[in-house]
Amino acid sequence: MNQFDRHRRLRSSKSMRALVRENHVRKEDLIYPLFIIEGTNIKREVSSMPGVFNFSLDRLEDEIKEIVDLGIQSVLLFGVPEHKDPEGSEAYHDHGIVQEAIRQVKAWAPELTVIADTCLCEYTSTGHCGIVKNGDVDNDASLPLHVQTAITQAQAGADIIAPSSMMDGFVASIREGLDQNGFSHIPIMSYGVKYASAYYGPFRDAAQSAPGEGDRKGYQMDPANRREAFRESQSDVEQGADFMIVKPALAFMDIIRDMRDSLDMPIVAYNVSGEYAMIKAASLNDWVDEQRIVMETMVGFKRAGADLIITYFAKDVCRYLEGDYA
């Protein structure tokens, strides 16, 4: 009789498969994004992201309670201001919408890790991540505004600063600014590997941050490039980053693996809005089993090498983990 390997022995039952499972998704791995909007009595669903809402501060407390009760331990805050101007001044105002949200969330749930997205795109009238001069984003003129934003967020009580502009030197500038203002203990979660992706479309509905003119290809990375991710991430590590985000995640799992293999720090996969919207749309049409495809996607991020996952599915995943998804 021919000899061959019996691999199926380790797949023979549910308990056997669980016993030898290599990668796991835990509630502690999840970071849930929240969109905080100025105004009152607002809980408005994002049309392109079913189940995701804009919250005004007076409607946010119940959401935070649900998040904590589900076991989510980290949130990522984005702000949607009423007023926008070319310099994005509401981003670094002491009482800006994100700064006020940080204070409230830390008062309601002190144990929750609050991550502040540090960028200007939601706040500028141009929709760009920095100051636009002569039709282009001025890298060096924009850096002080990102630093000021990070400092006011730290002063408000943010546990982690997450700069997302992809300006050259943004990590070095923010690290220096935090250190000089008494926040050397605050880590930086860098969006250091951020591609200029079509997967961001629904986010721009939620954050009202689409560029008025042009696009972000001049400062976000070309999706065709792999080696560039090594250069970008290495610069951020040398400048003081403590976490590295890869964004988007689903079509860029090879980059997540590259980062895991090359960096000795937590790797964060950002399961972005377009990835969420596609699964939700397919599920609403009964084309896919939402629970199974979501969990398969999450496990895929972990298998690729992610330590943490930013995902709009975080609440759903917690409910799945409390049930039976194996």
C-alpha cells in the first residue's frame, strides 16, 4: 500500500480543530472607530456603512457603555466639526470636538484606551491633510499644526496619538512636541504604511473629509509598491513610532506580513470602510454569510501578522466570540 500523510486527523472534529488552531482573534485585539460630530441629539447612520453612526457628544455615552460591556478595550476617535477653514484650526483647538470627546470618554470609562486620530483632513476646507499652497500640500508648513493637534489631544487625556497625514517627518515632529510638553509617556501609533486607496470612500462620507480638489496620491503611497513600505516604516521607527498601522488591510496582507517580519513592534491592521461596506452590502443581499466571512477576514489579518485590528466590525466580532463561530 502506498504511504501518505494523514493530515485530516487534525481536522476530524470541532474540538480537534480548536485544539490545533494556530491563530486566534480576541476582544483585546480590537480597536473600534467612532465618529463624533458637533451638534446635539445626533445619532445618524452613515448611508454607505450600515451600522456605523455619527454621534454628537450628548448621544455618545450609551454607545461607550455598550462598547465597554461587549469587552472592547480600545477606541479610535475621529471628529466632524461644524466649522472648517484652510488651516484646519478646529483640529488643534483646546475645546475641539475630538478633545471634548476624549475628556468625556475618559470620564465615563477611565479604563478604555482612547486613541486620537491626529490629522487635519476632517477640519480643513480643502479636505486635505495639510495646508494647501499653490495647489499642493505644503509638508513642512503643515507639521506644526499636526504637532499642536497632538499636544491638545494629549492634554485632553488621549492614551495614544495616531498621526495619519503621511507628511514626511510627522512622527519625529509629534514625538518632539509631545516630549517637550510633558507627554513623553504617550505612545505614537503611526499610520506609517498608508496607501492611496479607493477602499476609503465610505469613510469620507462618515468623516466628511473628501478632498475638494485633487487627491492624496502625492502623500499617500502607491498601491503598486511594496518596497516603499519598508522605507516609510523604517523612518517612522527611527523617529519614535511605537505601533505601525498598515492601511488598508484586506488587499495588503502581504504588507502586513512584511511589517511583521521586519519590525519588532505591534502591527495594526486597519480594516477600512470600503472593506466593511462590501461585506455589509453582500450580507444584506444574502450573498454571503456575514458572521463567517467577517471572522475569516479577522483571522486572516492575524495570520498575516497583525497584533491589533482597527475594524468597524468590532462590536459584531465581540458578539460572535461570545457565541459559536468555529
